[in-house]
Amino acid sequence: MKIRMTEHSVRLRVGRSELARFLEVGRIEETVRFAPAPEASFTYGLESFAPGTRTMAVCYRQCGLTVFITPEQVALWRKEDEVGIYARVDTGTDKALEVIVEKDFDCLNRNDSQNADAFPNPSQKPVCA
């Protein structure tokens, strides 16, 4: 799973095996370590809410961030042709947080090892034999 953050947005990109694991257990996470100390790390994750939850949410805690998606969003996203889930989350300030959770597609300018767990890119033209 990859994370990209800007001032008012968070984007998670999820590979094929990660999506399979998420659909099986309802949670995935990654940790980036900056030094040996336990507090010198950042953990980010994706989790499915319990049934009945109506909106996407983001939970920030010391050294971490979790994006929560609803069961309905999960059901739509598991479809092969569904690219991602997009929402604006109220932060209690004058700026909402754009939250994007997408399938990680093959990069057309990378080699096969860098695309090993990516979804086939819909922009890639089939190769004729």
C-alpha cells in the first residue's frame, strides 16, 4: 500500500494482494520506520467500518492514520471495474480533507518488478502476438 499526502488530501493506493487481504480481514496497514525507537515510525491503514456506518472517516493518532470505509463502499470497490472511493471528510476547519482510496495500477513507464502487485492499467493497450 502506498500513501500520498498533501495539505488537504490523503490518497491510499492498494495493490492486488493487499486488496485481497483487506477483503478477507477488513483491515490492512503499513509502517514506515525512521529510526529504531518505537515512536520514530508512522503507521497508516485502511479499515472497514461495521455495517450501518454511512460515511468515510479518517482517524489520526500519534504516529498514525487510519482511513475507514463503509461496507457499501467496500462492496462497490471490490468490483473489477471500480477504480476507487472518493470522499470529502469534514475536519472541523474551513478546509475539508479529500480522501482517495484507489487500486494501484501498473505504471506504464516502469519495469515488471515494480508493477508486480499492481492491477492491470486500463490505459495499457493489449500486445498483439
